[in-house]
Amino acid sequence: MSNQKLLLLVVLLLHQSSSVFLSTLTTGGPSPPCGQTCPCSGSSLPPPSLLSPPVPAGASGKQSSEPNLPSATHPVSLRPAGAAGRSPWASPHQQGSRTMLGPLALLCALLFPGGVAAISLTQRAVAVGRVGGSATLSCQASAYVSYIHWYLHQEGTDPKRILMLDMSRLSVERYGGLEADKIDAKKGKESNSCELSVKKLQKSDEGVYYCAAWECDESGWIMVFAEGTKVIVTPPDRSLDADTSPKPTLFLPSMAEIKFDRTGTYLCLLENFFPDVVKIDWKEKNSKRILISQQGNTMKTKDTYMKYTWLTRTKKSINKEHKCIFTHETNKGAVDHEIAFHSMKKELAVIDSIEASLKDENDPLQLQLANTSAYYTYVILLVKSMFYTIIITYCLLGRPALCCNEKSCNTWWPKAPLFFTGCFR
């Protein structure tokens, strides 16, 4: 019975949308793909006007010659000017009949729930080269794109487009007066990939290089950016193969912090690493959940860098084992390191025993018993002291006195004290 209802729903939807198909065929208008109202009519090539991106407002309030770029850690899709709302490239017939395609879109959503996958671009985080050498940057697209654009963003300046590669004809167009002996691009070995080569490196070439591509969606063309590759240029005498991985130093929670603040802070200090691109996460042992932690700024020390991070946990949580995971980006790729922090069970046991003893001391009955015991102890010591005083006094007063001839003297007080027995001449 359920299959019959579904079939009836399909027939009704097709009947409602049949007029749209007939109108499209008679007027010669293009038919949008199933579940999509993209004005590009299935074409992977953007309109000629988009090969030179529009001029959006820059972050400083003035007009910039290139689209604003995202940060180096968060890829963002950039929509060109005029693409908001309805698409500026859609024909009037498409705009008028778009509302009539609702049943057909619903049908396609039911039959093909996956929809159309969006394009994503992937880049390595860092590339290091010597002065006078070269650096190769790769860009991998998740699907076929006709053009790949390259942008350079340097600190304190607006992003600028430096190159465009035609993936089908393998032709390169450079911007800003750059020549082939300085910058070049070619199709990568992997499918839908591109490689950018920056030659004759100088310190002025440092910055973040982004690859981007146009993508068509329901509302028009949007530009999708990758996360970007940071290019670092080193002196010519520096070895790029030396071991410059982070050297960790660990600090466990202190007893005072656990006792008074009821929390524990783990600290991990990373030193003597290069380049300065490192990602740090904290997790509990045998857990995949990333914990919320704090990280300090990356600081430069001579030719290397240092960075510290800390994790604050409750007294109950420090009973578990934790680990600090950091990924260091180098020319050879990302290198993962893992540092284990043992649990604080022994320290917690000591603190609990101290707290238990302090709790017993603060108990009223225990306090009264302690006061009573101290009182009787004082009385016993006082009586004992008086008894000893009497004995010593009797011994001193009852001793016979000696005269100068070392014989006992028969004085008027036979038991005179010693200081009365002096010899008088």
C-alpha cells in the first residue's frame, strides 16, 4: 500500500511540472539540473566576466582589486559582488519559472537525496625554501575545475591575484608584472591538482598563498578558497634537513592548586622548533574528544620558536590520564607527536588523607576530647613537679653541716642548711 501511495505522489508531481518542461522546450531556455537551479546550465566554465573577479569593498573601507581572503586556518566561500539574491546571469524565463520547479525539486530530493557535492580545495600548511631557491605549493580539488587561481596575502597589505591556470588547455596567465622565471604553475600528478612554483626566492616572497576556484550553486557563482600555504624563506646557509621538531617540557598540577582551587593545570612547553606552524590538541587517554585548552603566542628565540599550552581540569578529572598531541608542519609534511601525562591518583590520595585528618580535628567531640586530655595532662605534670620540688627541698635542708675540720658541727640547729656552715675565724 505504501508503494502505491509513493507512486501516486510521483505521478502528481510529474503532472504539475510537465508544463514547465513544455514551456522550457518551446522557448529554448536551458533546463536546470535536477535539484539545482544553477544559471550556468551544467557548464563548469564561469562567464567571461568572472575570469577577472569583481571588486568588493576592502577591510580598510577602500576598494580592493581582489576579493578579501579568509584567515589561514578557516576556508571560506566568497560570493562575488552581485551574486546575492537572484543570480545576475539567469535569464528572465528562468527567474519566472523557478517557483514552478518546486515540485520537481522536491521529487529529485526524494529520489536523489545526496544532491550535488560542493567543491573543496586542500593545501599544505607550510612550505620552506632558501634564499635564491624555489618552493613548490600544491593544491588539490575534490572535483574537476576549469580554472585555478592563486592569490598572495602578505601582512599589512591587501590580497592580490598573481596567477591563473587553465586546467584544460594548461595555459598560464600571470598578473602584477610577474614573469615565468619567477612564478609558474602546472597541472599536478594527481587528478584535479595543481602545483605552483615560486622561483628565485627572496624574503619579500614570504606570505600566505591561497588557491581558489569558481563554483556554481543555486544563486550564482561563488569563489571557494583553500586554507592557504605559508611560505617561509630561510638564509642560504641554513640546513632544511636538520631536526627542528619541538622539544617538550612537562609540568604537572601542583598540590596547592589541587587542595585550594579544586582544579589541576597541565602545562606543556614546546621549544626549539622550526618552522613556526604547529597545531596542539589535548585529549583524555583512549578518548577521541578534543578538550578545551589555552595556548600562548608563538615566540621567536634566535632562529627557532617556542610555544606553550595548558589544560585546566577539575579535581575529579585529573584522576584520569591525559595526553598532549601536537602536529608540526615541515617541508616533509605533518609530523605528529604525543605526550602522555600520568594520572594524579597518588597525589589525590595524599590530599584526601590530609583533608580527612583535618576534618577529624575540626569535629566538636574530637576537639572536646583533645581539650580534656590536655587539661588532665597539665594537672598531672603540675603535681609531679610539686612532688619533685618537695623531695629536693628535703634533701637540701636535711643534710648535716660540715665545719672547717670536715667534722659535723653541733650547732644550735643540727640540720642547718649548708650556707649557714661557713668557717669563721
